[in-house]
Amino acid sequence: MKNECSIVRDILPLYVEDMVSADTSAFVEEHLEKCAECREEWKNLKKPGGFEPTATDIQNKDAEPLKVFKKKWTKRNRIMIATTVIATALIVLLGCCFIGTGFLKRNDVFLVDYSVSEDGTEITLHTGIASSMGYTRGFKDNGGGEKPHYLTFYATFGGLNSTFGAKREFELELDKTDTEIWFNRADGGYELVLQKNETTGEWVRPAK
């Protein structure tokens, strides 16, 4: 009987709210007819305010603020992650644009003037840009020694008109066997800008 009472009292709150099946309802009613204690419990539950929340109800109610906080925190995390991803992508994109332009070849560099050191081991090239936009930052020498110097010039970092690292004068080391200096051009070739006079050993512009 005690076990049956325990079962019925567990079911009573649902029974009072008419939330049990017909079979369960019949079982409870049959028990209430013969058990005064459970019948008294049933009457108390039917009174206004007679239903006392179970431990589970109290736990669920206490957990509500935590659930709300967790939901807000999860949403905040998603926003923070999305913002971080977007910011990182923008930084990478801007970085690529900034650095990438520095590897663009300038094919319109021309020789304005030049000067050779007294010992003949270095020549300073004073250059200009044929275009109205852009600057040069440096060059790559694909020759030298017993071969002519083939210079490929590169644009500045940071965009077409950026002055970051811009230079117009470039020093080129010379060997006594050097004979010619060439500048790169748009067709992938080079243009001769200076050559050494075989008789005097002086650097001069090529005859046109």
C-alpha cells in the first residue's frame, strides 16, 4: 500500500490538472476511494494555491536566468567571432593590396642623369617616370660582371600613387668588365640606356 501511495502522490499533481491517461486516472480514483491520506492530499491540491512546486520546478525556475545569460552569451560570441573574421579578412586584404603593389614592375622608368664614383666602382642613376602617376622603390639586377646590367624596376608599396619608400636615385655597383646598363620595358624586353666607351672607358648614353 505504501508503494502505491507513493506512486499516486507523484501522479496527483498531473491528475488534478487532468494531464493523465484514462487508465491512470481510473487507477488514481480507485486508490483515492480506499486511502484517506491520499484523498486528503488530493483535496489539498484542488484548493486554490494548494499546488506546491516540485524540486524540479524550482530548479527549472532558478535555471531560467542562466539559460537567458547563456543564450545572450552565445549570440555575443557569434557576433564577436563574425566581427573578428571580417576584421581579419579586411586586414589581410589591405595588407595584400599594400604589399602586392610593391611587386608590380614599372616599365616606364627613364634615365634623367647619372654620375660615376671616382674609383669607377659605383654609378648613381637619376631616374624619372614617363607616366603622370606612380613611383619606384627599387630594382632587381639580372646582370652584372662580364654581362650587361639588366635592371627591372618595381612600384612602391601601398598603391599606384603611394610615396611609401619612393626613390628616384639608385646606386649600382660596377665591375671593371661591365659594359652596358639596360632598363626593363613593357614588352618584356630591355632598352639600352648607358654603355661604356671601349676607348675611353667612360660611361655614355648610346648613340641614336
